[in-house]
Amino acid sequence: MDDKGNPRSREKRIKNKKKKSNTRWVVTAFLLSFLISLVLSAATSDTVLDLVPVFASALILIAIIALGIVFDIIGVAVTTADIKPFNSMAARKLKTGQKAVWLVNNAEKVSSFCNDIIGDIAGIVSGATGAAIAANLFTSDKFSHETAFFLTLALTSLISALTVGGKAMGKSVAIKHSTEIVTFSAKVLCGFKK
């Protein structure tokens, strides 16, 4: 007798499919985290930061912090967005609507990618970049050790404040403007696909 008509067999197949999908996502998340960390760490290593002036290093640091905040906003927006306007767009065969529906339907994975992978990596790398800039300040002849110490304290405090404050403000923006943010993210993804 064929098991395909059996409801328990069908449930078991669905559970197995979900389990495989979750396992695949965990492996993908691990590999993405590794690769993104590798690229960002290489771009902000002591060797690279030694080659650029302190001002350029500060700009790199600000860019990494901003990257974490932007992706945090996208992750929150996707989890709080209402799918109805995107279903309407998708019904009219708009690619942006179809991509937005995909984002909202996969909110768990999208949020994990944006908040956990990109956001956390950006936080870690911004801290490491701040430490590299601080080391450059200490080894520089421009500042006394006392001045370099206080600049380092100010820098690490500023990194924390910008990251935490930026994400706190971003969450409020993401919740209020989730539809617009998801639409914009979908448009960007459609552009990358082309």
C-alpha cells in the first residue's frame, strides 16, 4: 500500500523537509559569517590601517558601524512588515512585490542574516578596527601616552554609543516605516539579480 495518502506519512515528510532546510540554513549562516568576517577583518587589519591616515581609518570605522545599523533596520523591518501590500504588488506581477513577499515570508532567515550575521560581525569588526586605530595612536609620535590613552577611551566609548544609539533609533524607524524599508530592500535585491 502506498504511504503517500497517509496523513502521518505526509506530516513526517514535511517535518523532514523543514529539518533539512533548517540544517542547510545553519550551514549557510556559518559559511556566510566566516566569509564576511574574513573580508571585513582583512579590510580593517592593522596592516591595512597602517597604510591609510587616521582620518581614513575613522571613515572606514564609521562605514562599518553604519553597515551594522542599516542591516539591523532591514532585519527589524522585515519581521514587523505587513505582507498585504506586498501581496497586492505581487498579484500585479511586480518583481519588487514578489521579492518583498519572499523577504516577509522568510523573515526569520532574513532577520537572522541582517541582525545576527551582518549586524554582529559589524559590531565585532568595528571594535577590532577601533582597537587597531587606538594601537596606531599609541605608537604614533604625535601624541603623548596620556593623550593617546584618553583618545582611546573616547574612541571606544564613541563606537559603543554610535552602535547602540544608532540601532536603538533604527529600530524605531524600522517599525514605523517597515513597508517602505522592505520595498526599498526588495528593489535593491531585484537590481542585484539583474
